Amino acid sequence: MPSHKLPAASAQGQPTGVPTRITQGSGTRGGIGESTLRPDGTLKVTGEFAYSSDLWHEDMLWGQILRSTVAHAEIVSIDTSEALATPGVYAVMTYDDLPADVKHYGLEIQDTPVLAHGKVRHHGEPVAIVAADHPETARRAAAKIKVEYRDLPVVTDEASALAPDAVLVHENRDDHHIGHVPHPNIVHRQPIVRGDVAAARRRADVIVEGEYTFGMQDQAFLGPESGLAVPEEDGGVHLYIATQWLHSDLRQIAPVLGLPEDKVRMTLAGVGGAFGGREDLSMQIHACLLALRTGKPVKIVYNRFESFFGHVHRHPAKLFYEHGATRDGKLTHVKCRIVLDGGAYASASPAVVGNASSLGVGPYVVDDVEIEAIALYTNNPPCGAMRGFGAVQACFAYEAQMDKVAKELGLDPVEFRQRNAMEQGTLMPTGQPVDSPAPVAELLRRVKAMPMPPERQWESSEGADVRQLPGGLSNTTHGEGVVRGVGYAVGIKNVGFSEGFDDYSTARVRMEVVGGEPVATVHTAMAEVGQGGVTVHAQIARTELGVAQVTIHPANTQVGSAGSTSASRQTYVTGGAVRNACELVREKVLELGRRRFGPYHPAWATAELLLEGGKVVTDGGEVLADLVDVLGDEAVEVEEEWRHRPTEPFDLRTGQGNGHVQYSFAAHRAVVEVDTELGLVKVVELACAQDVGKALNPLSVVGQIQGGTTQGLGVAVMEEIVVDPKTAKVKNPSFTDYLIPTILDTPTIPVDVLELADEHAPYGLRGVGEAPTLSSTPAVLAAIRDATGLELNRTPVRPEHLTGTV
Amino acid sequence: MRLNFTVNGRPQEADDVWEGESLLYVLRERLGLPGSKNACEQGECGSCTVRLDGVPVCSCLVAAGQAEGREVVTVEGLADFARQRACGTASHGTSLDEARQWQAGGADSRTGEGTELAPVQQAFIDAGAVQCGFCTPGLLVAADEMLERNPNPTDADIREALSGNLCRCTGYEKIMDAVRLAAARQSEGV
């Protein structure tokens, strides 16, 4: 394979595509509450913003991973000789080449081998890695590695995993959950028991049972897993990487490289979306291993096929529910059992179990509950974090149940939900009081009050516009057999890391005069994955420090952890840390001002002082000094950790405990049109109402709600990773066979944003990103049920489910 | 093999191109133009959309050799391309004289403030159509081409024209807003 011509612009010895500081200059306005534009917007629309897959280094090699072709097998032998002999190949590594005693990693349980050892536990597990001077050379060399497998039986669901003679996915477990799970193929089990279900059940006039199935969803972020590892002179390595949490990666990477953490430097490269799929490591360790082995920079970029194997997915689930209610429309009790398939490795399964159980009843007042959630170990693909994180599966089921109970009682489904809606002060099944606004009934009222989209929108003087009909440009109907349906749903999601986790963020804020103007620099390790955290940080700095110019420093491990970009937490926690650091900087600046100018004006000592418009002003509006004069040549800098209020673990037997930091709520109304003859669905409109506490950037908030809504739509009608139950092999790892919504599949999404402040949170804000992903799916399902009269107990819904062919 | 073609108005030559390389690979890895993105490598996502002799194509599905002697416009050249179109100096591509004048535009080392943008690029920023931005280059090339053909698109026209470009972040609403905004500004001559 030919070598590369060097791009002319690259400087020798330095990678290109490395992130640089981004400064929003004086031309940019916008403190908190304004729809300030993204600081990286221009770079992103000109193609100049460098993503992790755009990194380039002179003399770099390309890494390739060989993955298992079977789901569960002993590895009898691995022969790398032919691959190693391939011209252009610099290294081939297997488990035996791992340099340190530590050979496993994992978010919570270190059960995932860096490279397979002795056996593989799922289809697509990494077995060997190759570095070569051209990606195609690396791919072909990897294909020349001969791995002999001896098949083992697979466990793929609850029945097979918990059967008496079931093969154990992990023998000799010693993690901290093994003591309380009833079977070694259960990662974690969380029961929640409150009240007296037996007694409540006797009060019920109606009892409704349901069994539901939730398919395996993929995050399908568009920027594939990728990064560049550059060996450093001190024997360490510098990894430029797309991730959701730099410091969590670092904690897992350094031990398997046999390096202290300070010899593994990490810088966030441009991230093309995440949605939970970058919480776990993917190619990080492999790139570092190859770079350290070859002494050359190594870039790894997954293609889409590999990406489907290279990250965890949303847990598929089976959910069993029983709801009881009295004739006057009040819930008596809820019993449920939620079985999540965690696949071959633990990933975030324990925390997903915590969410599914604690949020399993939904945003309703129910005093008597019995909940059990488990996550299985199986030989299916590993599952972990995805937007909504355990709450999504539960919401799909409990909202279907709410519709069934309403129907049984002859009540309007919205009215029935409102009669049972939780509000501030309601106790969760965990016993935790909801101690900030919980406008569940109001969100339902708002979403119901939105104007309905007109009927038969596809009709025009020139006939039917098929683009607006089910089947679209396939031209399958001009309106014949098309029936409209409307459905509602509401959900509850926790914000932030729960169950006693020390969930903090760090921010470093610096203020100095540059070019005659005061400039604030914000440096955090927050992973900007598209959510707009960098925009919000600049807004906070402007609001708190009264400056126009704000520089966003690239995220790296040279500053303390910012925690994960997940759990809807970054604006709350890292935003809180930035505000806190800004306040500390402000105090130092004012001290400086008092020292310099205090003697000349009594207000320095007596008045409440603010920083506004580049000046120190009193709360009465009197200008005391220019920040330029106060600062002079000095730079004021603060780095500080910030924590939200602590949480507690859930009791392992009763599930009681103040486990969550904050709750967020969204409601949806879906309007669908179904071609009942062909089973094709067109979602006509998906309206959302959400309480966000305080919209720090309304434009971004609405964008998050619409994006989350659309991912919920995807898993309602098209998205599912199909795993063969006999072989545990993935059948559709491509965008040809795993469909995500296109712009033609996606309807208009009107959004009504409510802002009821949470007094415990910075600026009163409430995490936004996940709640809209919950209620979107059940609303669409409810609308399809309304249109068709079918029961529809699984998602995604496929044409065969609507035409009676399965 | 050696490849000669025109990229964003500038003649380009790439040596030692393996016959199996795609146009996308040559743009990204050999010409230092990584703006076009690789997200599926099978023509499903549209992130690699460029114009080949004016026609939007998935550059991941175009063998590099097929671009021999032809004109390619990528997101990096979109602003220049739009400016020249507005001036009426080029039908597509660039005249030889203009090509000789061509300078890499590019953002400055800060946010790119002051960078001259195509109307559709500015509209994407203003409407909040950019989140992670990975789909943005392909969407911009596709949207710009659609507005060239159809300056007053209906919503259904926009959805049809952009249906080959996947976005996972936005739910497309702000992309619709951005294209409507670009069309409106275009018709007002803003």
C-alpha cells in the first residue's frame, strides 16, 4: 500500500486537528438566559472544526482491531505470524502482549478484558490489534490473523441465563454486587418496597396487567469512535480522544498501560455526538498500546460497522406491570418487574438498574409499590448508558399501563394521569420527597392545549403530496386506508449521578487584561459533545464577571475532573462549578480593587459591588472603576471543585433512600397517521412540554428537547439492533439495516418550555437533555394504538405488528 | 495512481493513490481537507456530501479515480462558491483566472469571527442547527445545492432534498429553520 503525501499545512512533530482556545470576542453578547450562539459554530460550518477522526500526525500509523466472529467461545489458538509479516505492518498485539498486571477495565466493575483472554463473551469482542502505515493495510493484516474458536453455549435471555444448568458468563465474580444477587448471571438487583401492596390491591376496583418488550437501541452518534495516541519522550502517551469523561477514561487507561496517571495526558478532540455511547472506553487503550509498542503516533477510527460493536447499547428490556385503581380514577398500587439485558460486560448496568427501579412507577402518586429490577449477564452485546438511562424502558411500559387503566375506567387518558400526577412534596417509591416543582399535571395540560395539526395535510389541489403520507416517496398510498391517532405520555428522569456517588465538577477561571480588554478564560475538563456546554460556560462567565470576551480553553486532564457529560448533569454541575469559580474570581478582583482604589471612595467598603460591562459598579449603579484598571498587569485565577448536595445509596432490600439529586419532567403529545393496510406509520407531529427550571440558553434548550424527542421517535417505529437469539450475533450493524429517523421521518416538534426554578440548583436550572427521550416513545405508541386499536406491547413497532402478520 | 482534479476551484494533484481509495479518503487524508465527514462509508448518512461537477454525491461512494479531471466543491469551499455564484462569475466551479486568485479562506485562530460565510452557513449558526456538527458539512453542501435549484422551497421540498443526510442531535427542526432562514435571506437579498 502506498505511503502518504504529507498535507502541506502540517508542522513537523505536531499533530494537526488538535483543539485550540476558542474566544468569543466583544461582538458576542449574551449572559445566561439569552440564546447566545455557539463559540464553535463558525468552525463547525466551515469544516475547520477538527473531530477526533480528523486528527493527523506525520508518520502516524493506523490501528485496527480484530473482533470475534462468534458470541461465546473458547479461544483455542491465535496465529498472528502472517499478519506480522505483511509489509507496512508495525505491530500486532494480543492479550499476551499486554504490558501490565492489570488487564481489565470497566466503569464500575473491571470485568472487561482489554483483549480477549481464553474466551470471548460476545460477538465483536476485541481479540487482537494491528498497527500499519495505511488503514487498508491494517484491515487486511487483521483479517490474516487466524483465531481458532471452540463454541460455547450462549445465554441470551432471562430463561437461558438463569436456567439451572446455565453457563456462567463470568466465573469467579468478586465484584461488590455478587453478595446480593440471586444468580451469578445477574449483575445487580434492586428491589423497592413501600407501603402494603396486598392491602392496596384489595381496595382496587380495576387491576390491569401488562407485559412489555423494549428493543435494543443504538446511540448512533454520527462521529465514529476515534482518536490519536502520541508517544511522549518521558515514556508516557498523549491521547487525543472523543469521549464523555476524560478523567474516567484516564482512571481506566493508565493501569492497563502500566503507567502512572500523570504519564497519560488526555486532550478532548472534537466529539461527533455521544448520547451515552462514549461513557465506556472503546479504542482508547488499544491506540495507546500500539503507540507505546511502535514508538509512533497511532490513529484509530472505527467505521460504522465496527462502531455498532465498539460501544454499548441501550438495554433491551422485558417489563411486567400490574396497576390497580379505584373507580374514581386513583391509583392504588403498582407492582413491576423489570428485566434488563446487560449483555456480556457490566458497563453501567448497576446504575441503570437503580434508575429503572427507582423511576419505575413514573411521575405519579403511588403509596404502595413493589418493584424489582435486575440486569442480566448474557452473551448479547454489552449494554450500558444511553440518553434516558433505565428510565426510558420503564416509561414506555408504565405509560402504556396508564392508558390501559384509563380505558378500563372509561376515563380520558390525560385526565387520569392528571388525577394521579405527582407534585412538589410527593414521595417517590424510594421514600425520597420531591422537593422542587414537579409540574406533571401542568405539562400535560400544556401539551394537550397546543393546536392540533390540520387533518389530511397531504391533500392539495394537485392531488396527494406523498411526502406527507405514510410510506412517503415510496408512493404507497394517496390517503386510502390512512387513519389518524393521538397519544399522550409523561415521564420522570433523575438529573446527575445518584445513589451516593461523589458527583463533582472542577472549573478553573482566570481573569486578566488582554489587548486592553478584560478577558475571562474558562478551563474545564468537560466533554463538549454537541450539547452546547461551551456556550453556557461563556454565558456564565459574562454574567458573573461582567466581561464581553470569554476564552474557552480546550478540555484536558491538566485541570480537575468535570465528571461525565451524561445524566443531564453538565449545565448543572460543571455550570455550577464555573459559576462558583467565577464568584471566587470576582471576590479576588474586588479585593484587588479595594486595595488599589478603596481609599479614594467609601463605596468600595460599604456597597454591594458587581462586575458589569467591564466595570466595578455598586448595586446602586455607580461606576467605581474599570476592570482594566483594577486588574492592571495581574491575572486572577481560581480552580475549585463544586458539588451538588449529596445523595444516598438505595437500601439493597427495601430500595429506600434519598438517591437522586433532582428530577426532570417532560410530556409529549403524538399525532400519527397509519396506513392500516401496509402497517406504515407517519408521525405527523410530536409536541413537547418540559420544565427546565431556568433556560440558560433557550435556543440550545429547545434543540436538546427536539433532539431527544426524535431519538424517542426512532425507537418507537424503527430503531432496533437485532440479535439472533440462537447465536447471539448482531444481524444489522449498518445504517442500511439499523434505521435512524431522517428528516422525512421526523415531524414538526413544537416545544413549550416551562421555567419553574429549583431552588437547590444553580440559577434554578433543571437538567434538560434526557427527559424528552422518555415520553416521546410511549406517546407515539399510544397514538398508534389509538389509530389501530391494537395492543402493541413492544417497541419498536414494525409493519408486521400493525397488519396482523405476526 | 496519480489523480488530477479541481477542488474548490484549485487544481489538485494526489500521487500514490491506491485504486481502492474513495474520493472522501483522498480529500481527507491526502489533500488535508477533513471537512467532509466519514460516518457510514456506505452512502446512507450524507456526512461526506460534496459536489462533483455540481451534483451532490456521497464522496465515500465515489472511487477517487472517478474524480479525475472533474470539479469538486467541499464544505471548505462553500463560502467562496456561494460568493462567486452571487457575483454571477461562475456557473459551477471557478474560472481559471479566479482559480489563480484563490486563497484558502479559513477561520482565524479564534472563533472564526469575521470569516466570510455562505448564507446557508450563517443561517445554520443563527438558527441553532449545529450541535455536534458532524452532519453539518454534508447538510450544508446539500442545502446549498437545493437552494440553488429551488430558491423558494416548501417544507416538503426541504425535507425531500435533505432526506439523504442523517442528523442525530437536532431532530432536524432547527435545520428546517436554518434552510428557511437562508431561503428568506436569499430572496430578500440580505
